[in-house]
Amino acid sequence: MAPKADDPDALMGKWLSSKKRNQVQIYRQGNKYYGKLVWMLEPNEPATNKPKMDKENPDEKLRSRPLMGLVLLTNLTYKGNNVWSDGEIYNPEDGKTYNCEVSLKDPNSIDLRGYMMGISFLGKTKTWTRVK
């Protein structure tokens, strides 16, 4: 089933990452879209059983913040034709923030492309699926 054309809010909802280890709740704030980490397969550090922290963050002051509840997707803007761009995605695995574009493939899957230096072809695309 093809996605409904020109529905900026079609992106909203809960999405399972491509590795199926995290879920991100995408929501609208004003005319921009954001995504918050709301579920993790392994939310705690195995050695300590304490919540995982943002330990790879380049800002030392932020390394003690918990990953759960962290806003990973920011400032996505709807461009039409089921595409949101001009946003950023933070990857807590490497502590880096990437440019981000999201395309709705169908009502239950999105392609999320992260890239650096504004050059889309130098990036990676991951497919996320909607959580029902």
C-alpha cells in the first residue's frame, strides 16, 4: 500500500530501528519533527545493571545522561512527497551527529539516511519499521 501523499504527520509514531534493538517515538513540535529513544532491548549495562549512559558523547558533561529518553532526531522538516529533511540524528554508539533525511516507503516503513558535511551520497540508509 502506497503512503498517503502530502501528509506531514505520517512520520509520527513509534519506529523500530533496523537492528531491532531500539524504538524511537517521532513527534511534531511546531513545524519540525523530533525522535526520542523510548525503548531499548538492553537498557542497562550488563556489568552494573545500571541504565546505559551517553558515554561516547564528545561533550564530557553529557556522558552521564541516560540514553533512555534522549532525543536522537531533531529539526526534520517536511518537504513534500513523503520526505523530511534538514534534520540531524545523533548516534550514541559513536557520539556523532549526522545530517538526516527520512523517506516514508510505505505506511509501516521509513528509510532514514544519515550523512556528514551535507553530502547525502556519503552516508548510510537504514530502514525502520512502525511499531503497532
